[in-house]
Amino acid sequence: MQLNSHDEWSPLKEIIVGSAANYTSHDRELSFDLFFHENLFRSDWAYPRLRQGHTESLGERSWRIKQQYVEELNEDVEGLARTLAGLGVTVHRPLPLPPDAAPIAGFGWSAAPVPPLNLRDNTLILGDEIVETPPAIRSRYLETRLLAPVFTRYFELGAKWTTMPRPILTDASFDLSYARDTETTLGGPTEPIADPRSSPYDVGFEMMLDGAQCLRLGRDLIVNIANANHAAACDWLERHLRGTYRVHRVHRMSDNHIDSMLLALRPGTFLARHEGIRDLLPAPFNTWKVIVPPRPSETHFPVYDDGDLILTTPYIDLNVLSVSPSEVLVNEDCVELIKTLEHEGFTVIPVRHRHRRLFGGGFHCFTLDTVRESTLEDYSA
């Protein structure tokens, strides 16, 4: 079918599900630590070793992931793909990351690539257009190339295919103000980020924006802006979409992604992490109903060792995927959220995802919906 996806809730027809093949480690360098800084160093969510201040192992560049977790992640991703196929959704898959993939090299940096797992991050689908967004993590610089066969098929069927300007990603490319700010949305303060090294390729703060910072609401697009990199990319996006979409900027709803802070489940209804989200919403949408589930219980998550690198808070399970305005895929372990959504009249489809805190994504992150029974509606009226 032709590419067509304007929102987060219309009946789902086709989707790309990510691949976790050959996920072995996290490459700890400036862009990775900056992206995950709140969850790497926040005292109330971090694992015990960090909470006690024992951070000597954080200087290691490559942080290995236990094989058991990798195998279980692969099982759960494949289970997600089977569940969607069983619901009648056509499921596409990216190319797997080669087991012997060489490091990605830029001007003055290198990073080991990761699999195309959290597909939502580096691509934005707007109607019949594929927009590849400028990555903020060096290890993910070439990730969308593993989706090229799928994108090519949609292009051959008539889709537009756009790539936003690619950043050089020198140390000086990153606006570090959010990471250094002690008054961030989620509470700070965080571990100080080291001063960036100068480079002959420095051009100042570059465009960086993930698709998961954008919430699609028909003709309206809510975009989270937390730093100068995001703002520059949003400038580009506004000019590119002028005349078709209305872009609404929200300021520091989170450090980057908002799909574990705010999701639209159907017209007029949001799922949100806390009540304060309403105060950050653009005026046309602050009258929508906001569903706030109870705080997730730590007992519903695996217990990890001190050497296991935790990348998200327990709120990661708010990262749900809507199959229709009434059906939602939810992690089977998040019982509080399941009960809340069922009470609100949704049909919940439970799916297993054990190690979401280790791999930085939920069902919304792991997928990229390409075809929904949607049109370019105005839901702000």
C-alpha cells in the first residue's frame, strides 16, 4: 500500500518493527552520555551502584550487555512482530545489523553502530512523506540505511522521501545547556558533562531532532524543544512543512523524546506521565482529556546487577502503540496502566517486553507506522 500515516491512533495497516539482532553493547562517548544523561545519573531512578556514587566503571567506553538480556530482547521483539501480524497488520522489517559491522567514523569521532531497534527515533512519517531526521547519537548515524529497502518500496509506490541536513557531530555541535541545567523538567541536577573538544570542523550548534520528539495530530505537530539543536531542526521542519502542517513547540517537556511523557490515544484523549503535562500543551489541545495512570511499581521490572546500564525510568511503559482508536498494545507487566486504560474503555492487547529499561524503548519506539486509515484532519478545532 502507499505510505499514509497522519496521526498516532487511526486503524493501523502497515508498520515497520525494529530489529535487535547483534545488539551487544553501548558505546559510551559524549553523544551517548548527553542523550541519556538524566537516566544515567539521576539519583532516584538509577541503579544502586550509581545511587551510592560508585561511578568508577563509567569511564569504560564500551559497556557490554549480558547475552541473556540480548536473547530475551530478541524474543520479545519477535513476539511484538507476531502480535501485530496476528492483528492483520502488514509488518515490515529492516535489514539486521551485520555481526561484524565496522565502527562508524566521522570527522574526529568514531562509534560502534547499534541495530535499528528504536525506529521511531530517526524517522518521521508525515502523510505520504518519509522524513529522515538528523541523529543526535553518533552510533546511530547510519541507522536509517538499514531501512532503505523498505523506504525504497514506498518511494516506488509514490511516497516522498526527504532527509534533513545531517550534522557533523563534533563535540562543539551539541548544546550542553540542558544537561548542565539544575532546573530541568525531570528534576536534575545531573552529572556534569565535560567541556567539548575543539575541532577544525566545528560549525556551532547543529540541527538534531528525533522523530520521537514529535507528536502527530493530523494537521498539527507538537515538537519538544529542549536545546538549541532541537530549535534549529524545528526551524527547518517548520519551513519545510509550511502551508500544510502547523508546528507547535513545547519547551522542555522532556530532555528529548516525548513518547514516554505524552501520547495521543484517540482524538480528544492523551496519555500523560503527570498532570503537569497539561500546562505545557499548546492552547488548541489543552482541553483534551489527559489520562494519568498511577506511578509504575518497581516490582514489575527485572532486578539488575550494578554492572547493568539502565537507560530509562520505569515510566517507559507509557510508550504504548495504538492499533486503532480503541485498541492499544501495552507491556503485559505494567498492570497499573492496563487497568487504567481498560477503565477508560480501551481494549488492551498485552505484549511481553522484559528489558525495556536496558534498551531505551517501548512499543512506540520499536515501531514506525507507515500506513494508517488516516487523513489530514484538523483536530484542534
